[in-house]
Amino acid sequence: MIRRLLATILALGALIGPALAHPHVWVEVHSELDYTPDGKLAGVRHHWKFDEAFSTYALQGLETTPDGKPSDKTLKELAQVNIESLHEFDFFTYAKRNKQDVKFLQPKDYSLSYDGTQLTLHFTLPFAEPPVKAGALTLDVYDPTYFVSFQLADKDPVTLAGDAAGCALALHRPDPAVGTSSATLSESFFNALTSASEFGSQFANRVTVTCS
């Protein structure tokens, strides 16, 4: 369980006591697809809000301001830990065009914010070779091990930015029944999953953007 925590969201140490069910962390997803003036998709900007319980755990023992909020130093260092920890899992973000993988560069402009109860991780994933605007591209967000449950926000979960004229979005949320059926699986089953596992793909949040 120490390894799993380190390899997913926050490399903060061991969970105390046995884990009883999956998932263990819940993340609300807001994302932006940014188009450049020359008609290419530059990358995706993520805003991932962690659940309140995990946010509280993540901040335990870290430096705070006199009013009890995490200091700027704490948020900056914790953001760095997040980004380094997510590398093994390709930042839980997978893009395809014509069934071919579209690769990302290393993330940039990353930071953490805190609203008093929950942490939100902000970061941009630039495309290594920005795809041209015309055509369709799919973007999936999920954890292959289902340690983390990603859920598209209820309102405007994915938006278009920049020169996105002529583009339209279609969203696909995972079937709730699939999550219910997974509750019968043992913890040992989940502990055996790795970053190469495809189990979590059935819980993928998908956006398809099509541009004329």
C-alpha cells in the first residue's frame, strides 16, 4: 500500500491500517483543450480536485500559516511531489487520434491550490507533436489500477480554449454499474495491478473533440 500511494497521487507515506475497498481517492476533473492560432491542439490543462478526506490526510504534519492553512511553500513542494509521482502513470491521461497514441511532453505550469477543505492540482500537458485541428481526437482520464476514481465535474467538465472555432465536444462517463460490480473483487486483486494494467480503462472518462 505504501508503493501504491507513492505511485499514484501523493508520495506521502504509508496509509495507516488495512485498505478495505477500492477506490481510495476520488478526484473531480475539470479540463481545458487549448488550440493555437495556427490551428493545432497545443495540449490539455487539468484541474483535479481531491476529495476532502484525502486532502486532509495529504496536509497532515506539513507547514501551515498562522490561520491553519497550508503555506505557499507547502503547496509548492507538494505540487512538485504530485507531478513526480504521476509520471509513472502517464499522468492518467491518454490521447488517441485515428487509433494512434498521441504523446505528451512533460507537464508545465503546475501548482496546488486549497479552498479551505480540498486540494486542487493544476497542470498543463503539452502535446509532443500538436495534432492539426481538423478531425477527431479522444482523451481518456483514468487510473489503470483504480486506486483513484476520476469523475468528470457535473458542470462544464471539459472546455475549449484558444482558436477552437468549428470544434465540438462529446463526453462519455463510465457506467455506474461497472463500479458496483468491482466492489466484489478482493484487495489482493487490486494490489496485483500495475501501471500497465487495463482494468481501470472501464472507468475511463472520455472526451471526443471533433473539428471541421
